[in-house]
Amino acid sequence: MSTRPSPLPPDALLLAPMVGLSHRALRELIRGFGGCDLYYTEMTSAAGYLSGAPYDRFFLDSGPEPERTVLQFYAVDTARMVEAARKAARELPAAGLDLNFGCSAPHIERSGGGVSWMKNPEAARDLVARVRDARPEGSLSVKLRIGYDDDYGRLRDFCAGLSEAGADWLVLHPRLRSEKLRRTGRWDYVRRLREDLGIPLVGNGDVRTPVDKAARVRECRTAGIMLGREAVRRPWIFALIRGLERDPGFRMTVDAAETAETFLRLVEELLPPEFHLSRARRFFYYYCDNLSFAHHIRWKIQNAPDLASIRRILAEYFEEVPGDRVVGGR
């Protein structure tokens, strides 16, 4: 088992790595509400980073808080991941590095990346050990799924190998490779792993409210909880959780129109023009759930040709439905 002290703060809240979503503009937006303990960047190819892929400087931008940001990589072979870890240690300020063993996107899996590492425990363990040696400073975590079947013993042994190889903590999204989001995550696997392993374990998936978060921590005694789409839907969710933990009577209200405009401004300031429209569409696909006529406004934004059109659509909506401007919750 790993004997390294955990760099995770107690009861940590983490932002998940999400392709097209976990960019600096979203992190800046979340930080404006108070932030979270650790932010993960969106998944980046180790091979692409080594070859100087044109947009990797945006994918691997660790601002605004490098000391709280973890760079997530996926790799299809050990040698290039080790080289990328060394290069990142020299070039990129960050709190740590995460290895993606959980992505089940067909093109990633077919290439030998993401969840496909879970087919070969020895290779996965060797990768973690060699990356640990290549990057002795900073944290090293691994994000993974249950795997290809629901054999708990297989998952436990796989995770024990990662711990022994030097991982500081694991993040488990408790679904099978084939399940995507079609069923509720198997959080009993999180609980059992936490009981059986000496390594800190973070749970990820199906946490939509502060009540959900409290229940998962109480039932599974995790070292932390990672939120993904809910942090896009409600960028203030981390602040809401912490506020309620301090004061059960805590209430929070947010100006939805102002938050939307802040996000668009951050996209323009921090991301390349080629990303502006796609990143805005992806954000508002979830953010519109805060609005009464979510389907209507979402459809219009998904078909907007540019950010100016999105601004106009939002301005018209909030003029027609002024009651939706202020949102809140518990």
C-alpha cells in the first residue's frame, strides 16, 4: 500500500475532467463563487502533448490556480506517458498529474487508452510506477471505472496494484465500461474499496445536490467527492455545499443572466476563437436546466451561429421570463 501522505485536503471537493467543459473559463467561473479544493483539466493526449499539438496549451492551462489544478493525461503506451510526465514537470505549473484509466469513448479505447488499461493490471501498475519515478514531486492520481465486468475482486486487486505503484489517491466512477450514464452508479463499490484499500478514494458520479454529497460521504466515508456535469449546470454548487455544511440554514441566490454573461466573457478572453462556439454550446446544454423553458432556450442556443447570437438569445429570454433571472437552492 502507498505510504505517501495524501495531498488531498480533508473531505475534498473536486471538479471532474470533462472534454470540452473543464477548461480555464469554467474554472474561473467556479472560482468566482468560491472555488473548490482541486480542479482537473480536461483529458489530454500524452502523445499529442509531446508532438506539440496546436491546442494543448489551452487544454493544459492550469490557471487561475495551478496549485489546485491537476493535469489529466491519457496514453496508449508507457514510454510516451513517462516522457510527457517529465516534460510536464518541467514546463507546466500544477498541483499534480492524473492518469485516465476510465474513458470509454470508442476511439480512445480502440487506440489502447482510457479504460483499456484495465484489461492489463500489470501494465497499468508499471505505468503508474514509472510515472511516479519520472515525476516525484506533486500528486499522482488515477481516475478509473469498475472495468469491463462487475467482478469486485478483480477491481480491488487492480486498485491495490496502483496504490503499491505509487498513486496518491484513486477516483472511481462506479460504472462498468459499457454503462455510460444509463444507470445509477454502483456506489457500494466505492464503499467496499475504501474499506479494503489503504489509499484515499474519491467517488464520482450521481451527485446532484448537497444532500447527495452528504449521503455519499456518510455511507462510503470517501476522502472526497468529484462533481462533473452538476458543476456545469450550477457553477456555484461547491459554494452551496460548503455553505450548508457551515450553516444548515444557508441560502444562496444567483443572477443567472449575469453568470451566463460572465461565462461568455471568460470564453472570449481565455480560449481560442476556434473553441468559442463549441464550448459555449456545451456549457449551455447543461446550464439551461436552471431555466423554466430549458428545452426551448437550449435548442435555440445549440443552433446559434456565434456568441453574439447566444447573447441576443439570452437577453431576449430573460426579458420575456424575468423571474428566471434569480435562481437559488439548497
